[in-house]
Amino acid sequence: MNLPNKLTVIRIVLTPVFLFLFTARFIPHNYIFSLIIFVAASFTDFADGKIARSKGLVTNFGKIADPIADKILTTAVLLCFMQMNMCSIWVILIVLAREFTVSAIRIVAASQGAVIPANIFGKIKTASQMTFSILLLLCIAVSNELQFEIPYLSDASAVLMWLIAVLTLVSGIIYIKDSAKVIDFSK
């Protein structure tokens, strides 16, 4: 297994660690630790793609596993936000519906001998999800550490989450449109 694929697997392994730390309120500074783990996991997404492309280490495993690792990580953080009433269940439904649809298309493509990698819109969607999540996790950690409620945090969270939903929806529509050029949906 090459380095980019190892980084993808590390992102998958870090996700339950993040989730545990975020929900383990009995651990002092749990939000800070969960933020650090989330940032590290998010960094592996940036690093694995950059290394794979620059060193010619792009593999079919990476094309499939990398977006799955992203989905696992970003879904975990959205569920944490939902638990804190910082994310609407409708946002999560939009995100999951897009992710399942794209995964189904990838499976159909693979059965026809094609691999459809993530496009730029999917990368923007994932980068936005991770960036916005880091900002909100940072606010939660600071708020918790300082015992200070950040004004308008729930409003800011709602705006960021709906922006994620819109980006997710747009990237999904573009992916479906582009996939029609590569695979035969009548089979």
C-alpha cells in the first residue's frame, strides 16, 4: 500500500477517535482534542491527493477509498453538530443523499469497467465541509474552554451548514450529469 492510500486509511481510523473525543465530555479539554484530531484527519485528505498526483501514485483504491474516507469523516462531524443543535437534520439528509447517490454511480461505473474520480466540485464541497467544520469546532472548543457563549454561533452554524448543503447538492448534480458521459445507465 502506497503512502497516499495509507493516509486515506489513517483518516478512516481517526474518525472514530474524533467522534469518541468529541462526545467524551468526561475527558478534560475533549473539544480541543477532538479539534486536533479532526484537523489532522482533514490534513490527510489534502496530503494524500497532493502526494498521489505529484508522485504518480494514483490508484483505483485511492479513487474509491479517498472519497469514502471523506464521507465518513464529514458525516461524523455533521452528526456531532446535529447533536449540539448546530446542524439541521435536513442538511444531513441532503449530504447523505448526495453521497449515497454518488457512491451508487461509482459502483455502477466499476461494474462497467470505469472509475469516476472526484471532480473539482466534489473537492470544493469536501474542502468547504472540512474548513467550516474546523471553524465551528474551534468555536466550540474556545467557548467550552473559556466558559463563554459565542454570540450568534448557532446562526453562523446554520448559515455554514446550509452553504454546505447547497455546495453538496450542486456537486452531486454535476457528478450525475458528468457520469452519464461515462457509464450506461440502461444496463
